[in-house]
Amino acid sequence: MDYINAGKATPQVRDMKIKSEGYHYMRMTAAIAFAVAALVRPDAVLAQAGAPVAGAKPAASTYRISPGDQLNIYVWGDERLQRGLTVLPDGTFAFPLAGTVMAAGRTPNEIEDILSKLLAPQYKGVPQQVTVSVTSPSGMQYSVIGKVRAPGNFTPTRYVNVINALAQAGGPTDFADVGNIVILRTTGGRAQVIRTHLSSIIKGKPSESDLTPAAVPMIQAGDTVIVP
């Protein structure tokens, strides 16, 4: 039988001991981190479990819902009505006991108010607390075509203006007419043409009037940017 000297452990034994201590250290560190998170941000821990925090009212969102967006809807006190759904191409979605709801162009907070009122008759006239969150803004898409280096469809993770849109498309080509860029937009079933003149900005010599919101419009879902 071989005996191991506690004062002179073999390299293999030392490696096993180090790995064991490292494993237990990692487990302990993870447990501490989770406990601290639970103490400092209990709402974050609950959010990971898929349920909002009772009584918490999220900050008002300015995001406008678009067809194709994925939503998560939670009705407090009735887990049967928790739903994950996708906004249809016509901008609507169907919800139990509420029927068809027009979502396109509205903020999550506006949808919360609408659902609360629609569900109230099912709860003896008492408006229910509803939480609506956008889990995937897939509907926020736009296209850039024409004389750009990488034309295509884009799904940004933030709001962008026409200059940002050009940058995501690789920028204009050498012979692009950046002084006559057109944005095609459909609003309420009507087509709208927005013309922008970005020559001074592209050359790096913009004036104050060249940088106004009217001169550099924000891109909306469904827009098509044409660079002639």
C-alpha cells in the first residue's frame, strides 16, 4: 500500500486539490453573487423567473409597436392570461376575453390601459393591472436601396435617423446623389415622400439648419430609403 505524505503531496494530488478548491470557490462566488442580486435588486431576480414584480409600475415607454413585434402580456392575479404573442401584419393581436386589439403605432403603456379596460367587465367592473413588454422589436425594420455599398433590410436595436440608416448600409457610393435622398413612408394607408439633402453633412460642412430634425428625419418602421 502506498502512503501519501501530507507534507509532500505528489503533483497529481496537488492538481486534484487545486481543481477541487477552484470548483468550490466558483460555486460559492456564484451563490454570493445571486444572493447580493436578490438583496439589491429583487425585481431583477423575479424577472428572470418570467414574472413582473407585483405592484411595480414600469417606466413609460416611448417605443411604438409595429407589426411583427413580439409582446409578452401579464395580467396580475390571473396567470392563465399570461401570453407571449406576435403582432400580426395588420397591426393587431387577439387576446382572451378582450378580443382583437389594434397595437400598431401605440406604446406598451397604451396597450396596458386598453387591455385593462377591456378586461374589466370580466372582473366585476374592476380594472385589472396589466403589464405589456416588447420582448423582440422584430417589426422595427426598414430598407435602404440604390447607390449604397450594402443595400438591404435592417432591424436596428435603437431608433435611427437617415444618416444612421446610410451608415448601416455601408454608406453611399462614389456616384451617389446624396443631395436628393428619398424616404418612402406609408402612414394610415397613404404613401408619403420625404426628401432629404445630406450633401453638406456628408462633406463634413453642415450648417445648423442642416442638422435639424426636419433636415435629418428619424426612420420609422417600414420606411424605404432610396439613394439615387
